[in-house]
Amino acid sequence: DMEFGTGALKITPGHDPNDFEIGQRHGLQIINVMNKDATMNENAGPYAGMDRFECRKKLWTDMEAAGLTIKVEPHTLQVPRSQRGGEVVEPMVSTQWFVKMKPLAEEGIKAVADGRIKIIPERFTKIYFNWLENIRDWCISRQLWWGHRIPVWYCADCGKMTVTREDPTECAHCHSPNIEQDPDVLDTWFSSGLWPFSTLGWPDDTPDLRRYYPTSVMETGYDILFFWVARMIMSGLHYTGQVPFHTVYLHGLIRDEHGRKMSKTAGNVIDPLEVMDNYGTDALRFTLLTGSTPGNDMNLSMDRIAANRNFCNKIWNATRFVVSNLGAAFDTDGASTWNLSGLTLPDRWILSRLNRVTAEATRLIDSYQFGEAGRQMYEFFWSEFADWYIEIAKIRLYGTDARAQATARRVLVYVLDRILRLLHPYIPFVTEAAWQHLPHEGDSLMIAQWPKPSAAMMDEQAEAEMGILIEMIRAIRNVRSEYGVEPGRKIAAQIAAGSYYEMVKKHLEIVATLARLDPNQVQLVETLEEKPAQAVSQVITGGIEIYLPLAGMVDLQAERDRLQKELAQLEKRLQGSQAKLANPNFVQKAPAEVVEQEREKLADLQVQVEKLRARLQMLG
């Protein structure tokens, strides 16, 4: 900035990293004015022995007294502080151990460039290359108490260094016993970089090293791609001649529900041990797996963990229902002997959906899309198996047809067994406990065979037809909810099924049972010559028309009175919103987001008013 300052540049190569680089380029002398305890040394002249902060104050006072100061201006600076104690850190030049990185980095770049190592997500490959291509020599010595000691001993007599793997008793050069080990330790990332092979017995040629090195996948956070992953790759190639792993899977950081980084200072740290005590280990594990995508941060909330605890409870309760209705042992692996054409529509539908989810979840897991795979399994278990198939199966289980009961039990056990296998990597404890209650082969779900999708069981027609039945039931349920019909009351219906007449007729018991229709008051036809009056109508896929007579659902006069009262309240709110938006002071002076919220509110009120008016008109 040509407008900033005086144009004169103060250089302190001994106490600033940037100034050190400038000093190296220009051959400037490095002068250190501080001791390691942050007091001034002999190079500070009359200020020697003073504390650094006291020295700065005294220096300025002396400059003012000598008439050397011109003016005082505030400047914002980046002051480095200790992570633990918060003390101001003073950079200073010191003697350290370094590793020459360029030759190592070149090999690390080749390993990824030629495909021996794949980084997921791929966008981090470019970041990896950029870092290694601009790498600097690595300072590996640290002035800490804990860590691997640097294997260097200094001789007090000849002044030479002894470097050895075993602790020496004398100097390797002059054989003097007066030797002392370097007090520094290795950078933790240097030690960690050796982890893939040092844990397997290296440098010895052990059976574990031959069997497990290199490994397949390294899973870690993207924030330590440089600190750890790159250094494991370089160390592995240098010491063993092989890459340490073939795939690097990078997950994101876990932030709080507002997207803020967790820290003790902010007070937003979520203790996983407390979460596991309150919600269960499986709930936390499933939340982390399904809430993240490769390389992206996730916001973690207690509400999401609680919801997944409920999912774990759903798995347990569904298993308990199935087991309580078994009656006898079943072979969970006998699906290949089934006569699929002899199964009911709901049976063929749930088996088809199970196999599609199995195929898709397997594909997603193989491509490291763990979150999406878990979400699809969640939706299948809760929204299809538990909410629909189990409820439909109850019709046969509680009926008198023994053959139909047996088929329902067999399908229930088979589907539950397979979905427990799919969910096991995500929810290991609950699924293992549940699976142990099912008829099974083997000692543990953990070593049970992963399900394989069957093309023969995929049935598009069954999925389409079952989708229509579900849509019919949902449409009727929505009307019941909208009009406040008591859950136990069975109502009448007229259904014009068109080309789906035979299919709906065959499965009308399912619709009537789950939608709470009175079987004696259900009229099913292909087409209606005249649409019934005072009936709520619903039209769904395929042009199927459903009419629900209001007289059988509600007290017409009471409903009119209720709707008129609700309409009056809505119209009053609508007028208030219109008046606010018609006020120029509000529109011009209120924040833009507040005005937009009011406009959205007005639009929503208008829709509600129109719906109520239409319902009142239908009541007559």
C-alpha cells in the first residue's frame, strides 16, 4: 500500500518469519534479543534482563523522552497466542531439525497422479497437489516433554553427533562416554506418519506387515489431509516402497446446529459420552453417518439424534411384533424356493422394494456415499416396511386363513432379516440384538452374508399398483384429518376406479381397513354417472375418483358454524396483513426480509380463505 506508513521498512529477521525470509534473500544479520523465558538478552543493551512487555513500555518512554516520537496511531495486528495458556507467542530463530521434503513430495504426487491412490471427494486431489507442489522443508523437532525422542546424542568432548537406533553408551567418533541426547522430540505428525506400517512390526518383515500393508481405505477428516495423510503417503513410499493405502476417504467437520465450530470457549461442545448415555450409541452413530457427505461439514443437533433414537426404537418394536407373531421357526434364506406369482400384491411389492433398496444401498456404499445409503434404508424401513407392509400384514395375521398367515409371517421374517443386515454397519447394537431373536444361521449378524439383490424379485407392476393403493389410503386419511373425523369412526365412500377397477376390487379390504372405511358403505364402480352432492372429492393417479359423503363424517350444521367462525378469524388477519402492506411507511422503512415475510404471510392467508370458502360452499 503506497499510501500507508512512511515507506521505511523495519526488518527483524530474528523475530519474524516473513522478515527472516527477506533477511535470507538479502544476507542480513540475524540478531536475537530475547531469552527463552521471554526476557531480554545482552543484545538488548540497557534493557537486558527486563520482561518483554516491560521492555516495550520502557523503550517507548525513552523514545518520547529523547524526542524521537512523531505520533501515535492505532493499528490492528495479528498477535499469535498459545493455544493452551493464551500467552502471547514471540517468534525467534533457533536451531531445529528439518526434513528435506521436495524429493518425498515428488513421489507423493506421482502416487496420486498415476492412480495408485484415490482421494474422495475428488476435489481435494487438486488441493493435495497444490500443497505438495509448493511444499517447504519440514521442521520436525519440538520442544515438548511428550513424544518420540530425537535419536541424536552430542559428545561433550569432540562435539560431534552420534545418530543410532539403539541408545549408545559412548560417542561413535571419539568413544567418549560424555554424551547427552538431544532434548527435543519429533513432531507428532512425523510419528503419526509412520503409523500405517510401524504398528505392523516394521522395520521387521512380519506376517502382519505382509498381510495388512498396504491397507485399502484411510478414513479421516479433510482438515488433516496435509498434516497426516500426505505425510503417511510420503513416509510409506520412502520406507517401504509402497503406498500405505489405495483410497483416502475424507469426511467433514462436525459443527453445532447453527453451523459454528465447536469449542470450549464458545461453550457449544457436544460430549459424545453424554449423548450415548442419553440417546444410545447407535443413535449417535447413525446420525453421524447419515448426516454427512464426503468432504462437507455437518451441523449436529440434539433433535436429529433424538429422531434417530426413535428410529432405533422403531426397529426394536417392529422386530418384537414380528417375533411375537411367528409361532414357529422359519428359514430366512429360503426365498429362492418361493413361488412369486402365488404371493399377494403387498408381498411382491415389499420384496421388490427390498431388492431395489439392497441394490442401491450396496452401490452407494461401494462408492462411499454412506449418508445417502443410510437415508434410503431409513426411508424403506420406516415409511414402507413398518408404516405400510406390517399394517397390511396384520389383516392376514389376525385373520383365519392359515395359509395366508404363514405367507405373511415368512415375508415379514425374510424382509426384516435382510434390512437388519443392511442396517447393521450403521446401527450395530440394536440390529444385532434384534437379529438374535429371529430364526438365523451363524453366531452373529456381524459376520452374516451381505444381502444380494435379486432381479427376479423386482416387480415394477407390483410397485405401481401398490403405489395407487397407498395413494388412495393417504387421500382418505387426509380428508379425515382435515375434517376432524374421530379415528375410530368408519365412514362411507364412493370410488370410481376406471381401468384400475379389478385391481382395486381385489384389494379393497386393504383400503377399507387402513383408511377406516365401512365395508358395507363402500360403493366401487368403474365410472360414476353422477357425482354425489355434499361429498369431499379426491382424484389420484390414474384418474381414480374418491367421494366421501360429509353426512357420514361430520355434523353438517356444526361444521358450517365451525368453518364460518374460522373464516371470520382468517379474514380479519387477512385484512390486517393487507393494511400493513398498503402502508408506505412499513414497505419503505421495514427491513426487506420483514416485508417479504409479510407478503408470504398474505399469500398464505389468501389460500386458506379460498379453501374455507370452497368448503362452506360445498356444505350448502
